Amino acid sequence: MNAKNLSGRKAVVTGGASGIGAACARELAARGAKVVVADVDEAGAAALADQLGGTAWAVDLLDVDVLAALSLDCDILVNNAGIQQISPIEDFEPEAFRRILRLMLEAPFLLVRAALPHMYANGFGRIINVSSVHGIRASPFKSAYVSAKHGLEGLSKVTALEGGEHGVTSNCINPGYVRTPLVEKQIADQAKVHGIPESEVLAKVMLTESAVKRLVEPEEVASLVAWLASDDAGMVTGASYTMDGGWSAR
């Protein structure tokens, strides 16, 4: 569906310069939204924003002091930015753990906090959190990522309960492994911690739990983001939508 069903809406997409975020920015723009491409990659954000007729927001989401003082005038907030580190718990650097939680849990909280007053005033808002199958399932060697995504699930549900009377919905999308630079960078790390060749990582690690043996495409995630942003999803809130090829069915 490519109808202009988001005309007049303003969307902020974090991690919007590449991967899932870029696909979301393109899809929201195609449906009529004015998109703010938010990314630490200033050049990448500007290039995509120019293509879409949107605006770029060069922002370091790890700078939580700046986010704490922020006010956002958007109708749709897509919390997508993320990083990954793979390591056994006993070797996991504490600062790396804190960094992942800061980016993937504290920053979304601060952005939601900044966006809700505008949304409440207008009686409409869509908070869409790009979580992961790791928001509802765990995998070894991903203590920080799994912890952050589980926390994001809880934040999303609390936002849904508080926002309901104000016309604001909040939901999570839970994809399995998506064909993005973030996933591609994991292959070498996964091979190392599992003691297998890189060529075997997809079959023996990433897709072993999925019934559908392929990576999720960013555009598939973006299509669900766009639907959740629409008026059609007004009664959908506090939910977590799996897009994991059957992984979480086990």
C-alpha cells in the first residue's frame, strides 16, 4: 500500500541513515510523512534526507544530557538506532555494557519523554520501537543487547498505558536477523565465539531457530512500521509484533 495515508505527519527515525532506519524513512516518506533522518552519521543522514525531501538531524544519542533537555515536535517516533557487541559475560567490558544500554534504552526513554508533550497536545502520536526477537528471547554472548531490548519492551508497554487516553500508541517490532550492516558485522564475531568458519554462521547460528531460513529484509520491517504509524492501527498499542520467521514460536 503506497497511499499517502501519512500526509501532514512528521516522523523522526533514529539510526535513519542506513539499514532498517533508512528503509523506514523511505517508506514513511513514500506515504506522505515529512521525515527527520536522525543519525550520528551526519553526511549519510543529510544525503538521505535530501532524497526524501526531509530534514537531517545529526545527533549522538549517547549524549544523554543533550537528550534530557530536548523537546520534539513529531507525530511519529521510530526508535531504531542500535549497536551490538558479542562477548561472554565474564569478558564483557562494563563500559561497553553501559554504552549499549545508554543508546538502546536510555536514549529511547529520553526521546519518548521529549515527544509526548507535543503528541498529547495534538491528541495523536505513534511510538514505534524497533526491538528484536531478542526482546522476548535470549541468546548467549549478547548480555547487553538482550538486556536493552527486554528493557525497551517494558518501556514501550508503560508508554502505551500512559499514552492511551491521549491518542498515543506505543508498540515494538521484533525482527529476527535483518540484512543490515549491523548483522553483517556480527558474522566474524559469531564465528570467533562459536569456533566455526564465517561461512557457517548464518546456517549454524543466526538462522538455526527460524522456520523460514532467510534474513529479514529492511523493507519488510519498514512496511510494518508504516502501518503502525497509520490511523488504521489506532487500536494497536502495548503490542510486540514478531517478524522472526517462526523463531519465537518454539
